[in-house]
Amino acid sequence: MKIKVFKLAHILLFLFVLIFIFVLLFSFAFANSDEYIKVPIIMYHSILKDPARSNKYTITPAVLEEDLKYIKANGYETITISDLISYVYDDKPLPPKPIILTFDDGHYNNYGYLYPLLEKYDMKAVISIVGSYTDKFSETDEANLNYSYLRWKDINELISSGRLEFQNHTYNLHDNTHGRIGAKKKKGESDDEYKKILEEDINKLQNEFKENTGYVPTCFTYPFGGISNSSLDIIKELGFKASLSCEEGINKITKNPNSLYLLKRYNRPSYVSTYNIFKKFN
């Protein structure tokens, strides 16, 4: 009888330990399901030397360098959109203070001024190009820091450097003068019409990337921040694992893939000091 009681006590103790471990693991998993990493993203556009041409979307190389100095001095580490995707999908670790620098439209001056500064400060950045701009200047082969856009040969060189990652900013929807704001749905346009136009435009640039570089973008960048609810599923269906908006705020990245869509960005105008730009998310 004593042996049976002894065995029963051991079984009960074993079951209690198992239940305790299960509760701990469940509690840990539940507690971590809401964990997130803060990732600020800054949105730049053109870089020109002449301060007289600086505005909401154009800064000087000197202003950009001040930003990079601040980033380095305050312990931030630049990452790419691919790094962010790998964190969510593949558990690739991120640095303690990640930050993403994005440059929209694909200005040639990004090659002339941004690239050397990235080399100097050992950083990375993301450029979202407009396909029609790149095709035009690839054909004319113009390379002017004041008005040109990146050519395919420039893009290949920058990809090879490991400093620049490229994303899709539409082929020819970077326009707001014909009743459509960027990639946003037109008033009165049917869902089928809109889907066809969006898919054809975006896929054209995706295919050109593959043909000209062998690389295919994984992130879609909305021109002018023009977003339609019906575009969200289309972007996912086209295979993009992330998208960039123009809404300001700090991104809270979780292990949920949906946290990668409509990423927020702080626009970087010329007339705000580096300190005040970074104070927004410090």
C-alpha cells in the first residue's frame, strides 16, 4: 500500500511539474506576442548643393551629413527594408537602435552625394525609383546632378556596393495632375479597372528590375502617400512583403507580417535642424 501511495505521489509531482512548465512557456509566449521593436524611418528626396534650391523635399549634402553624424553619434544603426523583412519572417536579429533612411524618386544626385557619405560613415539606405524616369535617363544617358535620375547602370553599381537597396515607387504613376493622386484609386473608378491599372504599372517596373539587375523589389512605396484601401490587398497579392507610406510616426515592428505594411516615415525638409528632426522620435 505504501509503495502505491509513493508511486502516486511521484506521478502527481511529475504532472504538477509538467503543468507548471507548460504554464510558464504559455505565459512567456503570450507576453512576447505583444513585443515590438521601434523602427524610425526618415524620408528624403533630392540632394542639391545650392541652398537656395532647398525646400520641403530638397536638402543640401551638408544637411544630410549632419544627419548621418547624429545617427552615428547617438548609437543608431542603419538597416534596409530587407533586414526588417528578415527580422519578421526569419528571426534575423536587428541592432539595438535600428533606423532606415529612404530616398524617394531615384534622383541622380543620390548617386553623387548620398553614396559617398554612406561610404564615409559606413551606412546603408533605401532608394525607391520611378521606372519611367530611370528608363528616360538610361536612354538619353544624361547624368546631371541638378535634374537627372538614376540610370540602370547606376542602379547596378549601387546595388553591387552593398550600401543601397532599391524598391518600387511605380513605373509611371508618380503624378497628381490627371485626376489620380499617385497610386490612389480615381473617383468613380471600378475596383476591376483600378486593380488592372495598378497591377500593370507596378509589374512593369518589377519586370524591368529583374531584366536589368536580376533583383526584384520586396517593398512598394506609395507616391505622395496616396493610398486606397483596395490597394492594400493588391500590393500583397503582387508579392510585396512591405510598403512605405508618407504618414509620420514611429513604427512598432512585431513578428506579425502585417506590421510591415504602410510603414510610417518622417519627411526631412531643409528648414528643420537635425536635432529637431530626431527629437520627434527620441
